[in-house]
Amino acid sequence: TAYLQNPTTFDQLEVPVELMGNLLHYLEEGQEVAVECSDTGEPLSVAQPARITCEVAETAGGSRQQTVTAQYKAATLTNGREIQVPLFVDKGDRVAISLADETYLERVT
């Protein structure tokens, strides 16, 4: 169960983690989330953004060689999730991630 707070009324809402999907791993304090509820107040669904921005906490070393195909290296995000990023992404960079499959989309400036 995830506990979300209504920013207007400060009421707590218990949301089953199954409704959260991958968004659960990327929630930050103060982040707004749209929850659809039944007439009785029961959570029915949670809106999943297509992309989310995160900061890279650490990257694996990678050698820059010219190749025809893109090369990737492992990167750990500040939330502890690990993804594959292009070699030019470094610690401290902010990256956009597809929430559907948790894959790198682009570096965000």
C-alpha cells in the first residue's frame, strides 16, 4: 500500500501498489499524482506519465569507440534503479526515462 496525501485537504489516501506500476519507484516527496477514485473514494487507477526525469547517481566506466551501433553503459539513478544509458551520460546528469519500460530517452538540460 502506498499512502498519498491530498495537497488541499491533507487527507491520506491508501493506494494499492498494483495501481502504481513503475511510477512507485520514481515518486518523490511533493510530487503530484492523479488518482481516479470510485464514488465511495476507493482508488481505481493512477495516471502514469509517459516519461519521468531522474538524476544519475553513478555510472559504470565506458570506453568511447566509434561504432556503427550505439553503445550503452549501466547507470544507477538517485532512487537506486539501474538503467542503460549512452556513454556520454555522466554522474549528476538528469535523464528522461520512459516509465513504461524504464528505458533511457534523452539527457535533460
